[in-house]
Amino acid sequence: MRWQFLILIFGLFSLQQARAQSSPSFYLSKTITGDINDFTVDNSGNIYILSKNNQLKKLDANGDSIAVYNAVNMYGDIYSIDVSNPLKILLYYKDFTTIVEVDRLLRTLATIDLRNQGIFQVRAVGLAYDNNIWIYDELDAKLKRIGDDGSVIDQTTDFRQLFDSVPDPSVIIDQNELVYLYDINKGLYVFDHYGTLKKKLSFTGWHDFNVIDKSIFGHDEEYFFKYQLGQLDVQKEPIPAAYSAALKIKITRSAIYVLKKNMIELYLPH
């Protein structure tokens, strides 16, 4: 799979030049249409589609239906979905500060009402390296690791003691022994699993933030961005015309998924 990853990454940043060639680096492989408000993709290529009324569908890599989660509006709107571990998927309902864990067939495993633990304001939720859960408690200004019962296992120092301006991350990603917190207005904060700040990067205004191995991806309205930890410069390339009108762009190890109005386009490398 390593060669596929390299083709994808180098192909992504040559797309602009490839548009002028007769054989582009990526081709449109599949289009999925329907009531699609949001989506995400796991490491096996399974696609999770969220409809406007909060129905969650799981499709395999061929677009065939595998499972449906129908607990529609039980806790309000689904705010975020973490499929880092397809056997333990996290559905976060921000309005009720509630996390629902579901299995690979979207059956409920556990429900965590964070308010029962005195946690009332959380925007960022992500699966931890040990299958526990990272949350950022906005009122305490702390990154916390909690168990399936909601109890706090570990937490960082109060961020108000670490930073002049406290971050308000919307994304938490645990990857390769590092935890990434992304705030679109303040940038990227990288911690180790012990809560020690390793790096702060002023990458603001990035949408669809993602981490693959030690490469960081995002985009604004005009450019794709890629940054490799340890390097000095950020790579950027204009977003191809084929991705115009995109509502969301998901870069994975082997494909690029583009959400447009009520459709997902799947692009594969040649």
C-alpha cells in the first residue's frame, strides 16, 4: 500500500499540471448520489453517509449498502463522526454533549453523556490510541482522555496557563503517537500522549484538516496544502477545476473523495 500512498500524494500535487495532459493523474471512478449532507471514509474505503435528517448509512468501497443507523435526532444533529477504528465509531452530538459509540454494523455499543461528568462544553472529539476517547473541555480549557463510561483517565494542564490565547479546536486526530488539535482561526497544536506540547503551527484557514502518517493536509478556497512534520515549508497547489463547487474534500491513502450537492465523487490515481 505504500506505493499507492506515494502515487496519491505526488499525484495530488501535480494535478494542476496534469489537467493539460491527455491522461490526468486522477480519474473519476464513481459517483454516489442521494440525500447526502456529510460523509467520511475509513481506512478500508467504507463510506459513511449522513443525510439531512441524520440517518447514517455505511457503504462498502463499491458503494453497496452495509448498514444503517436510524436513531434519528435522538440527541439532536450529529456534529462529527470518527471512523478511525471501524469497530468503534464515535458519533458526537454537540447540542447534548453526548457521544454514541457504534460497531461496524452501526449498532450502539455505549452512550456517554458528558454532562454526567460535569463536562458541558465540547466541540472536538476523537478516538485515542488506546481506544479511549479524546475530548477538549472548553470550560476547563483542557485536553482530556476519557473512558467508555465518561470518566476522566488523564488530562493536560489548563491551556490558559500554556497559551496567551486559548485555542478552540474543532478537530482532534490521534496519529503515530501524536495528538493533533486544529483550530481554524489559531492554527495547529501538536501534543504527545502525555499532554506535552510538541509543536504549534500557524496554519489557519484550512478546511477538511486531516493527518495521514506524518503528513498534514488541508485546503482553502483556492489551494491544497500539505505539510510534512519536520520540514520547513508548506507545499501548495491550486485546486483543480474538477473539484469546483466542492462542499468537502476527503484525502485518503488511496483516493480523493469530493462532496458536491447531493453527490460524492470518487477519484482514483491512474
